[in-house]
Amino acid sequence: MDPQAGEKAALLAAYGAMTAAEERSYATAKVDPELGKHATDKALADIQATLFWYQQRGTVMKGAPVHSPAIDSLDTLGDPLRAAVTDCMDSSAYDKVDKA
């Protein structure tokens, strides 16, 4: 049995919540109210920069990507806690379209 199973499940749930808020943001070209709960620092800045780019061009994303996240590493003893997640994303049904 994996002694970090609970932490890994919580990490994947948090990652899923972040990607869901990111997708909702891209669908409207507006920051989803939940995004700040799940993304910080570089991840949040990258999403905000992409949203600004979409807003400037009048585009949004339609459809939904399929995520396949995997945990590469998880350190629950360090301060700060650290984790690395790799996500193989299928974006074949996720398209940038004119908002109008």
C-alpha cells in the first residue's frame, strides 16, 4: 500500500480543480472566480497572460481537453511542500474560436 495515497489523491483533486477553473476561464475569456483558489505564482500568471491574449483577440476556447495527469514526485516532508505533475493533454476537441 502506498503511504502517500491520500496525499496523491488530494494533489490530483487540486490539480483537477485548477484545470477546470482554467478551462472555464478560457471559455469566457474572463478569470473564473475559483481560479485564485487553485493556482498561484507562475501557474496563475501564465493563465492570466493567456486570458489577456484571448481578450485582446476576441477569442475563447470551445470544447474540452482530456487530461491524463500523473504525479512525478511528491515531498510532504519539506517546507514548503513540493510536487511535480505531468499532464498529457489531448486537445483535439478543444478549439480557439471567435467570441462573437
